[in-house]
Amino acid sequence: MKIRTSQDFQRIREKGLKRLYPKRVRVKVGMATCGISTGAAEVYDALREEVNKEKLDIVVGQTGCIGFCQQEPIVDIQEFGKPRVLYGEMTPKKAVQLVSGWFDGEVRPKWALCRFDEERNILTGDLYAHISNGVPKKMEKIPRYHEIPFYREQVKIALRNCGFIDPESIEEYVAIGGYRSLWHILSNMKPEEVIEEVKRSGLRGRGGGGFPTGVKWELCRKAKGDVRYVICNADEGDPGAYMDRSVLEGDPHSVLEGMVIGAYAIGAHEGYIYVRDEYPLAVQKLRAALNRAEEYGLVGQDILGTGFDFSIKINKGGGAFVCGESTALMASLEGNVGEPRAKHIHTVESGLWEKPSNLNNVETWANIPVIIARGSDWFAKIGTERSKGTKVFSLVGKVSNTGLVEVPMGITLREIVYDIGGGIPGGRRFKAVQTGGPSGGCIPESLLDLPVDFDRLTEVGSMMGSGGMIVMDEANCMVDVAKYFINFLRDESCGKCTSCREGTQRMYEILDDITEGRGKRGDIERLEELGWVVRETSLCALGGTAPNPVLSTIKYFRDEYEAHIEEKRCPAGVCKALIQYTIDPELCTACGRCRKDCPSDAISGAKKVPHTIDQEKCIKCGMCIEACKFDAVTVQ
Amino acid sequence: MDFRKVDSIIGQHGNRESEVISILQDIQQEKNYLAKEVLEHVAEKMTIPLARVYRIATFYNVFSLKPRGRHLINVCLGTACHVRGGERILEKLERDLKVVRGETTKNQRFTLETVHCLGCCSLGPVMVVDGKTFGRLNQNTVGKLLRDFD
Amino acid sequence: MIAFTIDGVGVEAEEGSTILPVALENGFEIPHLCYHEEVSPYGACRLCLVEVERGGRRRLTASCTYPVQEGIQVFTDTEKVQRARRMIVELLLARCPDRVVLQELASQMGIEKPGFTLRQEECILCGLCERVCREVVGANAISFFSRGYKRDMGPPFRDPKACIACGACVYVCPVDCIKMEETAEERTIVRWERTLKMKKCTVCDRSFAPWYQLEYIKERAKLPKDFLDICPDCRG
């Protein structure tokens, strides 16, 4: 049934509110890819089985990723009139115990992550209070959402609904204010006015380019021609970044709504969402959401009865990082190989099928409904002078609290890594944080107080990129990290231009030599020269930014490079050719576990005789380290 | 060779040249890999030069022109997984399955591939087998996980 | 007409032109490999780099694909251009050390030996052969395949059945790596492993073209069956 009047909207909103805040107990399981890969599906099945078996008055449902991925599987219980509670690291057994004891008043505070006494809806500004009669005694010890370090400094705009709503329920999306922005602009604003709002907000592209979104929309609208396209870049290829995946899996309607608003502003009637092939669940959720949106008349012909037509098609990528580049993405949509072209003529003037095309990233689109609802002034108050709003980062690697965090621009790296991330686990020391994916660079400890901001990060040789933030400790070798990125880029290079194709390959060869103990004096200078050429002469931004990880690690960790080259030593103990595994005879208990696990029979020893490793046979696989319960294996 | 399913897939996509990547993806889903005869047939049916179809099939990682095993293993070598030892997991699998990355085991049971980022970075190292994701791997457990796949 | 400068000299060009052909016509020497006036520009070899100043900003860019604009200033031989060109030549030479054209470019720049491990490729992946085969001849017999450092050029599956042995690719290759061999009976395009029997003229009995090529032309131009049985000399 197509929505035509505000009464239609109200009816759906009411349906959604009943689903979101039922007058009973509602249990949600986080079923995004991060949840499922840790066993959320089994938890979900176990819960449903228990509820059916014991005929419990509980409705069990699904939700997206709430960002605290370290704690997955996450289960969320909401009883009408009581605080909503999040439970982490759940197993099928624990989940069953949780619900079966719930009506006896057992809330298991030890398993709880946090509780919500109330929820602020960032789209409408409304406050929903879960509790009416104060907090139940047994829940008092459970910290509140805004008190726990992981969430305390976060401001969720793009991720506002992830982990809160059922992504497959359009009613819930409407209930929290969804599609209200679309209704508003179609009823009350001219396309140019929408563009002005987005311009005034200061929103900059969240995919890595950081180009002012409103300006891009305006250029596209003004370009010559009758046919225009609106495209969503969901080819999130930066390894270590999964922000877009979470939005697509947890709140696909936010992207659809953003795109329809954009299409109206720009004057486009056809849109594409290009999702990478490696995200099957995201594609599925997106397709389901699009179907529902079409049924309700929010996408397609005569949207909301206003006569505005805009249809969306979902295309899957073919497994090529370079297709995240706008011209390559459009080539791929046309059915060609993802080879970029020089951008002397911008895609806003000549893009998909040589028509003006506006391409934005998933996170950029997800911000649009909020900017329209709360206004550009509100948005512009968040962030820094030139980087407005929030940014979602995937905080991963050697950090205690890994997950997705959305923070106002201007927060420092130190706050993200230590306050939100909980610092480095295992008593290790921070070494570097890599931002911006393969196009970015490594930032050392001395720069941790840098505020996160498009321009500040670029100034120090890195970049914001799509938001990947990979923390490294002393056990990571920066030369190995540089080699890793260059290896990735030479693999993903389309191969068209000499600079990138030959340049990244040769940079890889030098780095490989260095990590294998064949480094020579002059290699660092050679890398710097190659880096200059690849950066300055490549045809597209893949090549143009490829040298960044290498050049930034040389800049801040030159001593590590020199140790590899001059002393044939890897200070972090990573590069296989330069390290040795030895067993400390004082710690070895001769239990024999390592000997059993060694795939190359390199360990010898007997009962009560400390074991030794034959260096000739040792392939440095590390199985002995995994096996040893006494930490007797050391790396030198 | 029976091309009825292939023709049906081409028809579902309206025989549109711009859809050739999606068409090849659906065909591979159906036929396990893209054989030379299949690509020749697609070229003829869609009146696209074979050279162009071949170019597309060899450009994108998702396509395989060689038969793949019954089960597809994708080990994540994304940055977060690399930093947490993803390479070691891959090497363990290479040893256990006696193949090199990109290859299929002799008994056609497994094809071992790598992927750069599946988007589960908090749970690294990660691998996907037949669409099922396994996180928090270590060298000891990874071999045992494969026992469930015949 | 669009007016701009190259190395301080004023030039004019039609709208829609790119810098390189205009520069060459006006006597400026910009080395290039993957550009040919008969096919569309590609921008792959990166040898034709120049510095272009526009709106107060200067950028290194490939002159074969940069559209001319009013008032831009093009510089063909600055320090930056030389530095970039040098490394590009070094990289290409390290890939294809036996190509005479590359050796000559290298010696002009004073490069003795590339500072990289030598590979033994012959093709520089400029794509001219593919573009001429697709855009001019229409045979579509060869294409790029694979990606990145594994990228290569050739017929699909190494099966050259669409090749009509016209020799256009041989003619256009800037590093002379596609050879053509002919006997009285056969013509071979060596690189694509394509050998075709030659057709003999029904009048003078000399071989004049591969039979397959003639069939292709007859089909494309819808000519009568025996139209191309007589060679051009005898027909004249």
C-alpha cells in the first residue's frame, strides 16, 4: 500500500512504535555479519526454541550492529517499563538462562554491558523514557550507556539506528522519524533549497575524498543535460573498514531515504547502489529494504503522490578494490572492466554513460535525513571549523575495545584509542595508528593529540579516508606493514598506467628485499623516489595515494627500516628471515606440546629434557608459541 | 554442453550488455566456474566480442576460469586480520590442504582463496567457508573447523 | 579556437583537442608511446607528461588526454617533467630491456641501466594494437586480460580465431614487438600465433591476402561471393 497522506504515515508510525516498544518483553539479537561470525545465529535459534518450548511471553527479533563488535554476540532485552539492557559475549546457553530467569527477576548484571533508561532520537530530538517507576534495584549496578567508556563520547548520526531497530522493518524506521525528511522536502522545499541546506551544513564526503557534498550536488544539478544519475558507492574496499557494511546491514532505509532526497535536489530519476560482492548480507538487507520502500511508494514512480519519480537499482561488484574509484565504478556499472579514466572532466558533468552523475558514499547518504530534519545549523555546530559533523571509524587491531565508533570531528586520536578503545591490551605499548586505509598513512605516538579532521590528518601524511583506524603495538613491524599495503595495492591495481603498475610492483620488490634481509644502502632513497613518481604521475587516486603508507612509515619509523637494512634485524620480531624462535630452557617444562604441533619436526627433546628448535628446519609458523602454556618460546 | 540455464540467465537480465558482469556472476553461481565454451556461448548470444567477455572474466577477482572445489574458503587478509596474524592462518591451511593460495585441492574438496577484508575486523583473523563466517581463529582451531565440510 | 601557450609560445587549437597532438603539430617534442592519431587516446604509458598551469595551480598530467582550455600554460620540459619522465623510462626499460625504442629513449636521458631487476617482457601494455583492432578494423581479436602486474595483452584463451591477419597491430606497435611473417602460402602474426592461408589471385596466381580476411571483408561489406577473387593489381 502506497503512502499518500500524513494519516498513512501516522498509521505506519504507530505500527512501528508498537513493534519498537511493545508492552511486553522484547529480545533482540545483533545479527549483522560481526554478530553472525561469532555465533549470533545459534543464539537467536536457541532463544526462539526456548521461548516456544516454555511458552514465554517474549518476542524475539533481530537488529544490526550496535558498534561494540568486541562483545558480540550481543543480546538486548527490553521489558516495558524497565530499562533496556544490553548483554555481551552471549552464548546459546547463557541466552537461554537469561530469558528463562527473566520473569523471576534475574537480570544477570555480570553479563550486562550497559542499560538504557531513556533514548534520545537524534532525528526528531524526542526523548523516549523506558522507565516510569525508577530503576529496578537489581539493575542499579549496570552502568548506563552514556557512562561506559566505549559509548561515552560517541554521537551517533549515521549509525543512529544500528542495533536499535529491526533493519527489515520499514514500520520501525518510520516510527523513529524515518522518511519524514523526505516527506518534508517534497512538500515544502524546492530542490535548490535542499542543496543550500546541505551546503550550509558543511557536510563533506565520507568515502575518503572529503569533497563538500552540497557543492557536488549543485555542480551536478547545473551540469548540461536532461538525464542525471545518483549513485551510492558501497564498494567499501579499504581493508579494515566496515562502517558502510554496518549501515547497510543495520539501517538500509537511511541510505535509500538519503538518495531519494539527493535525487530530488539534483534532478535525477535513476539511481544505482554499487555494493561490493564480498558483502552478501548487506546486499540482501538492501534488496529487502528497497522492496518495502517501493511497496510503500517511497521509491519508484510518483513518490508519496508528489509526481516525483526515482528508481534505484542494486548492482554487485566483482571483487576489485579499484572499483571504489568513481570513474572505475561507473565503468563497472556500464558493464566494463573497472579501469579509471583521467578526471579532467569531472563525473558530475560526464559520468555514468557520459551523463552528469553524483556519486556519494554510504555514510554520506545516511547523514542526509538528519541534516534535513535537524537543520544545517545544528549539524554545523558539531565538529571543527572545516570538518563538520561526525565520522564513523572502525577501531580495530591491537586495541581492547574494537568496534565501530562514531565521534564528532575534532576529537583527538588519543581519546579514540585510549578513552573509547580502552588502550592496548596485553600490557603492550602503542606504536602507531593507521588511518585512511591503503591510501592513508601511519601516525606515531608523538602525534596522538592530533584532532581528527580531514585537513589535519592530510597534513601529517595520512588521510581520513573512509574511516579505517588500525591500531598497532610494538609487536607490529612497520616495514612489514608498508609491505603489506604495497602488496595489496599492486594486487588491486588495474594495471593501465605504467606509474602505478610498474611502480607499485618495484616498490614491493624493494620492501620484500628489505624484510627478507636483502636490503641495501640506498633502498630507502629509492623508495622515496619511486614514491614521488607514483604519486605525481599515476592516472588515478589509487596510484596517487599508493605510496602513502610507505612514505609515512619511512618518515616516522626510519630507524626500523635502517635496522632491517644495516643490521639485518627486525626490532618488532616479525620479519621471518630476520628472526629466530628459541626455547628458553629455564621456562620449558618439557611437556612436549610444541614438538607434537610443529609441522616441520624442528623441535627435539624428551621428557624432562628442555626442548630445542632446529633453526634449519624451523619455518617460523608460530604453532609452538600457540601451543606453549609457559611462554617459553621467544622471538629474537 | 547444455546452455539452457545460461540462456535463461541472460534472458532474465534482458540480454543487456551493461549487465554482463551480473550475468557472469549468476552463471558462475550455477556452473561453479566459467568454462571457455560457456564464455564463447555468452559472447555469441549477446553479440559481444569474446575478447571483451574474456577481459571482464579475467579482471574481476570473483570469477574463476578453472573448476573450483565443492567448498570455497576465503581467508581474510585485510589489515586488521593481518595485524592479528591472518597470514599465519592462511599458511596453516596451505600446509594442511597441501595447496597454495588460489588453488583447489586434488580431491576437489576445497578451493583456498584470499580476500582483502570481509568487514568483520573486530573478530580477526576471519575466514568464510561456503558463505559461513568464522572469527577469532587461531592455527589450532582452524584445521578442525574444516572437518564439517565434506 | 582555443588559445593557450606551450613553453611560453602562443598556440591555437580547436575545441575538443588534446594537448599532445597540438604540441606535436607545432613542433614541440614530447615523447610518447601509447598515442596514435588514428585511435582514441588512452593515457597509459605516462611518457607524454607535461606540467599544466591553470588558475594558478600547476599539475603534472598526461598531455594526450588533457583537453585544451583557454589560457592554460603548458610546460614540456621542466625539472619535474624530466624527473618523472626519467623514472617512467627506467620502469619501462626494466620491464622490456630488449626494446630498441626504449633503449634509445634511455640513452638520450643518460640512463645506463635500470636500477631494478630486469624482466623479460616485450610488450609495454600501451594498448595501441587492441585499440586499432577494435576501433579501426573492428575484428576485436585481442584484448587486455588479467589485472595489475599480471596484466597482459592477447587473444582470449590464446585462441586467435577472430584475427584476420590484417597487420594493423604490427604497424601501430610502438616497440615493434608484434612480428608478421609471410611465405608464398601463409601469413603469420607471430605474437598472436595466428597463421592463415593466403588466397591466390585467379588471374595472376599470386598470394595477395589471407583468405579469412577476405571472407571477413566480404561479410562486413556485404560483397558478392567472388568479388575478392582477383587481386588489386589485376583488377586495376
